[in-house]
Amino acid sequence: MNLITKAISSLLVACAISNIAGAQQKKYEWKEGTSGGYTYKYITNDPMKARFYTLKNGLTVILSVNKKDPRIQTLIGTRAGSNNDPHDHTGLAHYLEHLLFKGTQRFGSLDWSREKPYLDEIEGLYDTYNHTNDVTARKAVYHQIDSVSGLAAKYAIANEYDKLMAGMGSQGTNAHTWVEETIYQEDIPSNVVDKFLAVQAERFKDPVFRLFHTELEAVYEEKNRGLDNDARKSYELMLSSLFPTHNYGQQSTIGTIEHLKNPSLKAIRDFYNAYYVPDNMAIVMAGDLDPDQVIRQVEKNFSYMQPKPVNEYKSPVEKPITAPIVKEVFGPDAENVMIAFRMPGALDVKSNVLLSVVSEVMNNGKAGLLDLNINKQQKVLRSSAGVMPWKDYSVFSLSGTAKQGQTLEEVKDLLLGQLEILKKGEFDETMVRAIVNNAKLSELQGLESNNTRANALMDGFIKHRGKNWATDVSFVDDMGKVTKQQIVDFANKYFANNYVLLYKRKGEDKNIQKVEKPAITPVEVNREAQSAFLKEINEMPAAKIQPLWLDFNKDIQKGKLGAADVLYVQNKDNSLFRLYYRFEMGSWNNKLLPLAAQYLQFLGTDKYTTEQISKEFYNIACNFNVSAGTDVTTISISGLQENFDKAVSLFEHLLANCQPNEQALAAFKGRLTKSRSDSKLNKGNILKGLASYAMYGSKNPFNNQLSQAELDGITAQQLVDILHSLPQYQHSVIYYGPQTLDAAIAAVQKEHTVPAALKPVPAAIKFDKIDQGSNQVLFTDYDMVQSEVNWVRNTDTYKAENTALVDMFNGYFGGNMGSIVFQTIRESKALAYSTYAYYASPDRKDARYSVVAYVGSQADKMNEAINGMNELLNDMPRSDKQFETARQSLKQDIETERITQDGIIFNYLAAKKLGLDNDYRKTVYSQIDGITFDNVKQFHEQNIAKKPYTYCILASEKKVSVDDLKKYGNVKKVTLEEIFGY
């Protein structure tokens, strides 16, 4: 249940637009239709063909058909989030989101009549706790809460919701709370719609707030993770400064520490009763569905809901900002600067269209002002612009990170300088046409995704109840009507000294707090228990979905382009193409290859400057990318087939004729040096490096980096020579697009010259996983509230015949929210917000498996968390019913998976790397039913239990004891230089 804490780009641009080939202006009008006995509304020329239903009780249902896969993305949302929290109970909407996974009277309980009195007592105790100020008295009340919660838990079935969803083959079980919304998501097989709706109807009909104190502790952990996240702190300070009276800035979604410490179950219930009502909710489904059947099933299941008026949040009018508001955030992560403007909200359609165009003119990834004038010229380490379009107000922000020797103040001046250029109209007016063309390209790509469709539709419901869907659908067409003068006028109206300027600086955050750990006794999870409701759902019939297997010999056509192999799959859906040149070499073959790939974006040729190349690609709505990994380098070119020749010709010209640019290289080296330095400040990168150190030893893939001296010694000619010689090496050509194989080969051959004999790729460095002969602790100090622990152990070499067993083990033991690990560490013991454990499979046939486990917890709970995970690693609990759920979930995942498009080719290449010549899912599927718990138990004992591990621990030396670390093995303090290799 991840809390949204950062700006998410509007999905409407990707979905709600006109057909890309249409020359005439289309009409987008509301119409009414009738089908299957139900009346619905729709918008003419809506590419998603969405149907909007309103049931008699006011519930909104929005359906969009997409037959690509036998799956449906579902979203159930309410137009209530942290904006609607009571002022004295911030974080309440988010609490409630967590609790709506706990079940009802009918599921999640062994015996409701016996459980209920304890839950009533707990609610009363929390009310007492909420009104008690004396520290000693509060501890006494909490001890009572803990004791009674233990008694109540004896009648609770933890994670039964997750078991229900896993049993029907759902994926991506999750939810989020943000300022104006709380949304629950599931990706279900298309044959279980009736099961899904029956569960959701019960879930929202009668939620029971059980297992509250352990879930509360998970929210505490989530809060502490946020306190360790400098970007999260910057985001919240930006909002509080930009919105001094509006709840956007005055009510943190996760809540204040003071309010988290004093929760009220009564207030949570009141919130539920006020906002989880049909007039305020929507069910959105996109995918392989029959709308007539689905709407009938929705009404059957949700007609119990009673209409009720909703008191919506009344937005205050913020006073204009008349001078820059300057704020600072301190923390261990890299420094950056953010400039944020308060803008008209998304309901101001005209302003929203203009703001979207302005944002793209500023930063579109290729030809925006920041792209060409700042990023291309390497004046900062990186810069970007973006919009958060909320109902009442939007936020437009510029952000930048300083390069070596640059101050944040200098970055700020450069960013504001680009705004001045915008305000003066010093940009190419043709950019608006290019922006629209690229948006229309995004539509074709976005329509393929059920998730994109569903999120766009739900976003419309949250913002305007779907009433403005016509303007959402016409959004990109409306962008195309925007003139240069309108952009200039808009920029001059809204961009002045009316911004929040936020500096994220490196240093100690002296104001940081944490939510203290209360004493919690582990509670029962009753793994083997099942409610009658779960059995009833499982027994509901479902039409069988037959799995579809790939036949590499039939699904992929092969050809030759000189000495290069060609792999081909035809796109029969639309006019998009994707072309790849794939080289079986990367940084392990040549450390300079990734640098050369990055350097290319700053180079011009004898005919074009680098800026002209970027503009040209943007103008024809095509993209290119050169990506050098550890053992594979891929050149990709994509876009509309009608522009194939132009795109491929332009890229081939660039690759063959790029010229050395010493000035660009000097700037690139400086930025790379700063980026490498910043990477050493990021705790996620540090932990990743520690894990690589544990897996491979002191010389490992993560620290296979150039030394500073090696970096300084690189010349422009060296990198250009690598680029020029790249097509001479062995590679394959991959094409996915509308052309036939012969036509595609002929089209590529016109531009891509392949020598008669290709060079063999250079020999690669070999990294072998090491043995863990005894327990060891790799420790790195980092200024943080939490501690993060990874377990690493390498085992046997890859065996294809073990795939089904490994998948069953991961599904049962620790690979998801319904697993043994998650259930024990989080649900029972409340030791962590995030935890997992799995048996990681290699990607090549001569490589080894690894055991990887993780717990992120408060530092004062680290020892308990480590011991809790060790107990599971050494002794895997048995639950036959949970094991059967894992089996059915795995089978349904395979049955409903459809590997299509160029995914067929990449699946084939991945199989080849593992020494396979067929779709091995077929073998796995045939073996699943024969795997017993004893098989998995034996696998666990042979590979995981009572084995030595390397513990990778990232924490503050001020908060953990070295003596404690020694309990787990020999302690080695690993320096950042050892981790990163520079």
C-alpha cells in the first residue's frame, strides 16, 4: 500500500486524444447509449470507448474494453484523501486505506461473535489513550491495548483479503492515498469478475478494523521511512510553503507524528461513513470484459449501498505570493534546488491546457528550453520541469542538481533564466505542433495498457466526477490550438517573483524526529484458518482460460542483413515501429562503452549540431536510445512507420559521423564526477552496492567502475572511435512494426551498412558469485532513522528443471503480501513496513542462484527484525491452505499471461541465454500440480535453512551497536570507496 508522495504525470495526455492520422477536427460530444438493459453515456471519438454508468444509488461505473490480454485492471476509488482528514487527526484517510485490507464480519474472522467484544474494548481503550497525557498512564493504557489485541487476534485470520485475491489470480494488489483520493487496485483474470465483485462488495459493505495496533506500527514504519527520505521532506516543505491555508500544504497525507501517536478508531469510522458512499465512489475496469455483463454484476453486488450527500472539501483562496519564499531542507542525500509556482487547478480547463503546453515547451526530454539550453549544453548536472494537476490548484515546478563546483544559487539562476526566455517568446513556434505529434504517439502506446486506461478514467472521476471527460478526450487537440502569443501571455501572467524556492542541502537535519516504537506482543495470524466466505468465493465457478505458449519457430520470423541475424515480429495493431540493434557486449567487455553511449547525446556531425538532431527527432515524433548494460548493448529507434526512413537515416548519420567535442567531454566528465559523488550519498545505491559486495566479493559488477584517474584520462577521440566502430561488431537486428519481413530488411538495409564479416565482441571480465563459508556482517554507516538489512547467500548453478519448484517456493515463502514472510514480519510482529525473501534465479545458464532477503525497520527494532527473519529462514512454517493458494495463483498467472509484440523476441533471447530453445512456461505449468509442500520444505532445508549468510546492514552508528552486529557474524565496516570502486 504505497503512499503517493511525489508528482505523477497526467495520464490523460497518453490516452484521451484523437486518432493520430486524422486530418480533420473531430467532435467530442456526450451521447447516450443503451445496451443490455442499461443506459450509459459516452464521448464520440473517444479512443478508449469508455462507457459511463451511474447506478440508481449514485455509484459511478466506468468501463473500457481492451481485448489484448485476458485480464482486467480494476480501480475502486473514493474522492477523499488527506484534504478531507479532520484537522486533529491527519493521516486518517491513509490509516483507513490500510484497514480496508483487514476484512469484515464475514472474512478475516474465525468467530465474529467472540472477536467483536474485544474489538469494541480496543476501540474504547484507544479513545482513552487519545485523551491521556501522562506518559506513565499512556504506557499503561497501551499495555492494555496490546493485551486485548492479542486476545482479539486469536479470532482473526490475517491477510485473508490477500488470500482471496491471490486465489483468484489477482496481481498488483495495492492501494494509495493522496490529497484528493484513495484508490484500491487489482489486476484480475477476465474469468473471475463475479468473484472479484463479490469480494469488493463485501469489503466496502462492512469493514472491520481488526489487527489495528500492528497495522498502526506499519504506518509508523512508513512515516519513519519518509523521515529518511530527503526528497519526501522537500516535497512536503514545498507544499506547506506554497499552500499556507489549503490542506494541500497543511495536512500531510501520512499525518503528523503527534496525530500518529494518538489514533482514534471512532474518527476513522466516522470518516469511512462520510466518504465511502456511492455518490463519492467509482468502480473503473479496463480490459477483456463484456460491459453488458459487468454492469449487471456490479449493480447486483453494490446495490446495497445507500445514497448519502457528501460534504466536499471547500478550497480556501490562497493569497498571492508577492516575493520568493525561500526554504531549506537538510539531509545526507545529494543537493538540489526546486522552484515551485502555484497555478490554476485542473478544473480550469483552458489554463490546464496552456500549462501543459508550457511545461512541454520547457522540458519534453528532447527539444524543450531546458533540454536544449541547459541539459544538452551540460550547464547543470540535470534539470527538469513538471506539473501536478490537482482540482483546486496545480503546481508547476522546475528542479535542478548542481554539477561539480557549482552552487545551488547558480542552478536557480539558470532555471529562472529559461523562464525569462519563455516569457520573451524566444522559442520556435513550430514546437507546439511537435508537442502535439509526440502526444498523439503516446496515445497509441498508452491505449495498449489497461493500467493507463483505468488510471486516466479514475483521474477524471477524482477531478470532476467524469463530467469533463469530453475536454479530457479533446485535450491534445486543444493543445494544438494554442498559439505562441497565448503561451507568452500565460507565462508573463503566472511566472514572476511568486514562487517557493527550496534548497535541499547536505547536512544534519536537526529537527528530525521519529515515531517511537511501542511495546508490541506478536499476535496470532492463524495461517490455516479459512472463513466460510473464502470457501464460498473459491467454490464459485469460473470459465477456464487456456494458457497460450510461444512457438519460437512460428512466432518469430528470421532473416539476414549481411552477416547480421534479423529477428522479426509484425505489428498488426497500429502504425508504430521499434527497431533494435543488439550487441552481446557491455561494460564487462569495455568499461568505456557506457560512457561512449552517454556521450553520443552531446555530439553533432559535419551537417547537424546536437541541438538540431534532438529537434529533428522530436519534430518527427521518433526516439532513439543507446543503452549499454553489463553484457548487452542495445540501440533502439522507435516511432511512426511513416517516419521510419527519416529516423533511421538520421540516427545512422549521427552514429557514423559524430565528431569529437572536447568541450562537451570536459563538461561530461565534470558532471559524471559529480554524479558519482552524489551516488555515494544515496542510501538505495549504497545498499545495492553492499549486496553486490556480499554476492561477488570485493571486486564485483557494482564497483566495476573507472578510477578517477582513468576517467580523467579519457579522450574525446577514444569515445567517438568506439561509437564509429560499434556497427562493425557482431550484432542482431530486431524489428517490430507493420512492414513485412522483406520490406523491413530492405528498409533497414538502405541505411544500416553491415560489413561482410562482423568483428567478434571483446572478451568480457568474468564475475563469479562467491561462497558464504560463514556468517559475516557488512556494515556501512549512514545518517538515518531506520536500519535496512539484506541477507545474501549464493547457492547452486542454474537448473531449468528447478524453475517450477523455485516459483512455488517464492510464491509461498516471501515473494508477495500474502506470503509467510510478509505475514509474520509485518502482520504478526509489526517489525517492518517492507520485507521480502526469495530465491533469485540467474539470467544465464552458467550462473548461480542467490537467496535474497530484506527488512527495513526502525533502528531500535533491528535486532528483533533480524531474529524474526532468521527464524523464518531456518524454519519455514507450514500452511497447507496458503500453499494451495500459492499454487493456484501461479497457475492463473501463467494462464492469463500473453507475451506479445517484441516481447516475443526478447523472451526468446532470454531463453537462449539460459540454454533453452522453447517456451519453458509450458514445462513449469505441467509441473505445478505435482509439487507438494514436502518438496518445497526439502528445497528450503537444502538451500536456505541453517546456512551461513552475509548480512548487509545500512544504519547510523549512533543508533546501532557494533556489539549487536557481532552476534550475527564477523563484522566488516565497508567504506564507500570499497562499495563504489572510486
